[in-house]
Amino acid sequence: MNTISVQVSLYPLRQLHLGPAISKALDVFRARGLQVTSGTMSTVIVGETEAVFDALKSAFQAAAVLGDVVMAASISNCCPVAGNDPHDAVRS
């Protein structure tokens, strides 16, 4: 199986509160068993390729139920992170 990492940002638009949409997306990532490291502006998720792509789709759909959203993602198959900190190490 192939492991990939994704740095993903979710931007709720025209919503009074931003937190609920972001929380829904994070809940999806965690429920799928992915490694999740949240930051102030983005989240890094790591897992098997199919699981990550499925989770991205489901997270977007879950957040979109609450209103308009934009999701930006940078996907890599060459630098999945080791451990829980996305700055720990990168595979070369």
C-alpha cells in the first residue's frame, strides 16, 4: 500500500461561525483512522492513498452541509511525515 500526506485547509464562506464546518471535516479524518495534525491555518493528514482521498471527499461533503466552503489541498506521495509532528522528518 502507498502512504500519502495532504496539507488541507478548509475555508467556510458566508457563515457566522467557522468552527462547526472545520470540526466536521476533522471528525471525518479522525473517524477514518488517519493521522491528523492540526495547525492554525491547515491540517496535515497521513494515511493510505484510497483512505485519504475518500476522507477528503467525505470531509468536504460534511462541511458543505453547513454552507459554502472552499477546500485547498496539497497532496504528496514523496514526503509523508513520520510520527505525529509534520515537521519531524521527511522521506527523501
